[in-house]
Amino acid sequence: MIRCARCAAKPSNPDARFCSKCGSTLTRPHWIATSIRLLALPLILVGRALTYPIKLRRERTRWLTEASRSSPDSPVNQVPGLSPGARRVYSYLASVTLRFGASHSRIRTIARVSGLSEHKARAAIRELERKGLLSHHVRNTWHGRGAHSYRVRPVRSGN
């Protein structure tokens, strides 16, 4: 058990950093401090910020940057049989994902930005889902409309 080095009082809280009697800093033996850090490590790794390892995060940022370009050397232009509208929708959703981490865009916004009608934008999203370049999830919201969540996937050579 930990005791204060100055007044030898036992702390009322085992996680206390200062003595409640004299106010001096409580020091733990080295093996206790190490074991506490090891026990806390899985809780830190569960957090949202550390779910992607740094190497994977850099790789994801790299391919999203390439995919969000509308230039001829964009990897989405190498996919055979993909319509121009689907390419524009993919580039837009990749740029939104790159900037904000996720895409929850409305169909109306996707259509306006990519220069398509809403019907053609929906068709382009279905085409991208069939090719495996996009996954789409709809959830209900409190006001009755569905909230759409799009997950852009990297272009592979076999697509």
C-alpha cells in the first residue's frame, strides 16, 4: 500500500496523487506505476483517435488524395466500364472523406456538385457499390428522413 513519504498517512483514494493530510506528492514504487500504465494501455488503444495505426492512416490519406483529384491520372479513371458520372461522384465523396473523415452528404448535394440529376447520382452510387468502390449505409433520424453514410474504398487493380 502507498503511504505519504512526509507524514506516513495512507491516502483515502488509491488513485490520489497528493496526500490529503499534508499535501505532498505521493510517489508510487516503480513496479506499481509500470503495472498501472500497462493496465491503462488497452483503454487508450480503444479510443477513436488510435484505431488506425499511423502507417495505415498515411496510406489512406495518400489514396484519398489521389482519388479526390479529377485529373486524368486519378486511379478511378483506370476502372474499366465506369461511367463518367460515377467517376465524378467517387471523386467528390473521396474529397469529402479526405477533408472531414467521413461523408454524410445528401443526394441533392452530390448531384449538384457532380453536375448530375438526383436520379443519375443515385444510379452512380449504385454503380460504385456494384464495383466495390463505395459502401452506403442508411439510418433513420428523429425527423423521419434517412441519414446516408458513404464509405469510399480504394481502387484496386482488379476493379
